[in-house]
Amino acid sequence: MPAGSFTCEVRIRARPERLAALLGDLRTLAELHPLIERVDEAPPPRPGVRRFWITDRLHLGPFRPRIRYRADVLAVSDAGLHVEAYQRPATYVTNHTTLTPEGELTRLHEAITIRAPRLILGYALRQAEAAHREMLARLKDLVERAPA
């Protein structure tokens, strides 16, 4: 299956553990991610894994279809997190986020890989990259505005 990837990075005035807690609970994304309309937590498939069902509203010209997909938070620590999402048709997304302290700031670096059918891969990459850049800007604004 064809794959593509992109990275996003932002520096936020917050401790890594605060960012890990926010990002490790995908319900937080409902207010940060521009495509996400709803996030529901599901029973964990096994110890140490959090499972969520996410509903996105996509931008497809004049059409605004909804998709619902599963996302599993496989690992969360002060150093970062690993999330995998399984969408239709045959689309698999991995997100490796690292959190690196830099004085009073934390460098948040996302590395995202999408495997999808050739026909939709370019669209999926463009939508995801734009959405994640906006999400990180909103996260920075949210965290830096709010008291620790």
C-alpha cells in the first residue's frame, strides 16, 4: 500500500507531562482538531491501551462527509506518545509525538505516516497536515492562555 508522511513542530510554554496528559486523552482533540466533531472513549482492548472512536467532518469540495474511525493510544509518557488510527477505506495512520524540554518551553514534534489507497493518499495527506498544523497552533494558544 502506498504511504506518505509529514512532520509538524511547535514550541509551547508548558511542561512535557502537561502536554502528554492533554494529548494522551484524545477527547481533548474535539476542541483542538479542526476536522474532529466528536470523540468517544471505548473500552480498552488490552491493558495499557486507550481506544477511542472519532468522527471527522471532511472537506471535499462542496461536500462535507463524515467518517468515523478507531484510534488507539498505544503509549504515553513525558517523552511523547504513539497513536495509531484505522480508517476506511483501508487507511492506516501512525502518529509519533515527541516532547522535548527546552528551558521553559517544550518542543512538540509530530511525525505522521499515512498508508492509504493511491487514489486518496494525496488528499488524506493534505487534509491531515493542514489539520495538524492548525491543531498544534490551537494547543499552543490553549495551553499558554490557561494557568498551569
